[in-house]
Amino acid sequence: MIDPRAVVDPAAEVDEGVSIGPFSVIGPGVSIGSGTWVGPHVVIRGNCRIGRENRIYQFASIAEDPQDKKYANEETFLEIGDRNTIREYVTIHRGTAQDVSLTKVGNDNLLMAYTHVAHDCRLGDHVIMANAASLAGHVQIGDWAILGGFTIVHQFCRLGAHCFTAMGSAISKDVPPYVMVGGQPAQPHGINSEGLKRRDFTKEQIATIKRAYRTLYSFGLSLAEARGQIEAEAQANAEMRSFAEFLASSERSIVR
């Protein structure tokens, strides 16, 4: 399953059932799980663990050195889970010693062509990054988030679960879960109700999320006042708790 024109370092660990296309380069310290397909002309550097049944398309660059001037050849790592689709010209970099030395991509994600995941980023599961969406360092993306094409995210930002960013969004603050944002700079534009319906959220759950959104954005409350009201309701349901926990842990403030 390994094309004879591929270059696979003897120190790489490649499970049975892995397919590697011609002219791909697999470095030392790379581990690739069973069922993963690596197309032609892919470069995967060292200290990288890739799980099972991933698809990595031509010209992707995986586990390259971080684009950080503080990086001084420390040993850092990249972990990629299972069943991810990584399309053409995607770049994913290892972590830095200034963080926890790890970039991590979860399971069942779709990274479309030309997307970039910088050092120390953390992606959850079922994330979609449309063409040319780019993450600066230390960004965290929650499960089921969708980033529209050409979205750019400032370093250290967090995007909550089930959020949605419009094409060309410029994000420099945290985006709460379930919220849709767009623009440069990004502004809130309601909740991702269509996405929630597709994921079988009930009408009652969506109504709760809308109530939290209105508390946060529509009643003229300060952020502290809105947080207080949402926290007061957080014990009653999981959706309010998601909002409350996200707001309590935000360090960059939120898109508002």
C-alpha cells in the first residue's frame, strides 16, 4: 500500500492498511493508524501521531515546525484523531514549548483546501473549516463549529461548540457556543438555529439557546449583568450551562 516512489523514514510507524501515494515524504517519529490514506506529494514531519481512517490529500503539509520566532527546535508534537478529511494544501503545525508543546485535531473534522491550523491550536470533533480559513496560534475550536471560507482567527481566541462564522469573518475575540458571527471585525448575527436543527436539537433546547442569546445581546445589559442572569438559569439546563461556563472562562472577552 506504500508507493515505491514515496519516502518513508525507517523510524516512522505505519500500520497495515495505510496507503501512501507517490512522492509523499513521511519523517521519523510519525505514527499513522490503520485505514488512513495519504495522497501523493504529502509531507508529514516528525513527532506526529495520526489516527485511523483519515484522508490526507495531495500537497498537504502536516506537523511542520511552528511559525513562531520563539521556536528554538524544541521537541513538540501534533496529534490528529480518526476519520478526518484534510484537503489540498492544508497546513497543520506542531506546538511550541511556550504552550504545552502540542497541537491537537480531534475526530471527524473536514479541513478544506488551503486551511491553516497554527501551533498549539486545539480542534474538537466534527469541525468544518471551509477553504482558506486560518487559525493563528493557541486557538481553540469547539465541537461542530463551522468556519466559513477565508475566516481568520486571532491568536488565543476560542470558538464555542456549534458556532458559525460567515465567509471572510475577522475574529479577534471569543465566540460563544451556538452563535453566528460575521464581518470585519466580526459581530453577532443570531444563533446557528439551522445547524442545531440538523443535529436534532429539540425546539425547547433551541428556544433556551435563543433566550440566552437575547440576554447576552438584545437587552442592553452589560456583559457582567448578562453573565449573572445566564448563570442564574444555568442549573436548570445544559444549554444555559454551556453559555455560562464559556463566559466564565473567557479571557479575551467575547464578540459583542
